[in-house]
Amino acid sequence: MLRGFFKFLNILALAVLLASCMATYIEPTKYWQLTFIGFAFPIVLVVNVFFLLLWILKRDAFGLISLVAIVLTWKFIYSTFAVNFNVVNKEAGIKVMSWNVKNFDLYNWSKNTETRAQMMELIKKEKADVLCLQEFYTNNQLFHNLEYLRDSLGYPYVYFFPSVDLHKFPKSKLQSALWKKGELHQIWGVATFSKFPIVDTGKIDFKNSLANDCIYTDIDFNGKKARVYNVHFQSIHLGYDDYATIDSLEENQTTRWDPLKKIMRKMKRAYAKRSIQTNAVAESMNEYRGQKILCGDFNDVPVSYTYSTAKGNLQDAFVEKGKGFGTTYANKLSFFRIDYTLFDADIKINSCKTIRRELSDHYPVISTFSL
């Protein structure tokens, strides 16, 4: 009786595991429920491994079903948890850093100058050849971030397309709250800095979002050209009350259902917008015939429509050279990898690492490659 009940639970767990993998193929605009199951893939996988071990201990042939299902999902396991034995991470060739810098800690008013200085010092220390920065912020008073990176840190070639430019909206409510007597010019967006010449630029317009963008730069790497896409896919836009709900979960406290439903509604909207944005980026990359690199904050996990569609036939630098979960989201509860650097199949990846310093809510991802 008890054995039959466990087999029923095992079949249920297997169905959920396979459904989570289907989330990579089906657009969230059609079946958004699958996206939440894909999000929970690591947990569902652990449950299925538990059942596999149980049947092995019981010497029950039913375990073969679990084994086959787990083998069939190996592709998704490998993208979630990288296993690379005897891989030498040698930082050789061209170095690219992708980092969501969270406006250089603009809104943490008590410490923003200190955090900004530490972030700039980290960038200076890593000496990347190409910087792909999301949630980039600069202004014409205290935070001359664009000019500092260009003139002081040695990135003479820049492409920055502002998502929000308060200087262009002199009578907006947003500006009146942040602008001081019309003297402050503030801009936010996605920016790519390069030590190599940028020969062409462009933007993929996300018509369903004001604050999220994708830009691309054609860079001449000593006579060899590659197109670098820098993307920031749709954010969930959690508020302070949402973070308080998450904190209560981190601290093993009980929380009400209504705040959780609010977070899930925001996630649902973000999933739908991301799928449209991802399709636009994938279409642009498919049309481009040269070598290409995709960097950025996907705001989504490896078992997702966003990652699967954007990746296509590209190589994932972390999957090729990393180990473990490769966490990029700086949160106590999180082991999520939501920031990526993807390369064309004929580009040689030499190394990949993340730097776990909580200067932003994301860790920088740094890769080296050879054309």
C-alpha cells in the first residue's frame, strides 16, 4: 500500500519534471503556468533523484523510469549545474565583462559614492576589453560615469542608448522629483564600452518596455569583426513590500498569501514581456551572418523560454568553463543564474568566472575568448 503511494508520488514528480523542461519550448504568452514549473526545475530534479535513490535501495525496477527521465533531462541539468572536470580556466585572449550595475547604487543615498568607487575599482582591476553594462546610469553633476569609464579607465569607444533621459522630458512628474532646478541631466540605459574600435551600432526596440533594451556593437578586434549584443530583458520590478515578503521567506517566517500572489502576478507579466523581447533578439541574431556574442541580464533561469530562445545554437560560457550553479543574482535565498555570456559556435571560449561581491544585486560575469 505504502509502496504504491510512493510510486504515485514518483509518477507525479516525473510529470512535473518533464513539464518544467517544456517551459523552454512554449511561449509564456500561451501557457504561462509552465514558466513557474521551469523556475522550480532544480527543486523538482532533487525530488526525482530522491525517488531514484529510494528505488535503488529497495532494489525495485521502478527506479528505471526515474533514471530514464533524468537522463532525458540531462541537457537542462547541465545548463543549470555545470560539471567540468579537468577544465583549465586560462584567462587568455579577449576579455568581456557583463554586469548589471544597478545604477551604481544610485538610490542607496548613504553609501552610493562609496559603492560606486568600489565598482569602478573592480572594473579597473579586471581590465576587460569589452564592458557590457546594464542599468547603467550617468549624470552631468556628481556621477560622470560615462566620462569616467571612457577617459579615466581607458574605454575610448562607447555606445550608450538611453532608455530614460530626463533631460528630454522637462515637465514630467518623474523629472520634478529627481531634477534639481533644471540643472541636473540624468540618463539610464544599457551601455557597451570597448578598448577596440566600434565600427557600427544599432538597437533592438523593445516596444513593450520603457526601461529594458538591447543594443549591439560591431567591434573590430584587430582586423576580426564580431557583433556584441548587450541586453537587459524585462525585469519583474519588485517593490519594497515584495522584498519584505521574500525576506520573511528567507528567515523562515510565515507570510500571507496575498503578497505572494502579487509577486506571482508581476512574474507572470514579466515572463510574457520577456518572451516577446527574446523573439526580437533571436530574430536579429539569426539575420546577422557574422560572428556574434550575447551578453546581459536575462532576468530568467537556464530552464526557461528566455534562455533557450536567446541561446539558440550559441555556446554558454559558464556551461563550457564553469562549475556548480554559477549564481549571478545576489540574494540570500538565491542560487539563480540569470546573467549570461553566449558565444558563436566557432569562437573559442578560454575561461568564465563570476565575482561574488555584493556591490550590486547582480554579480559580474567575466569571460575570455579567442576569435
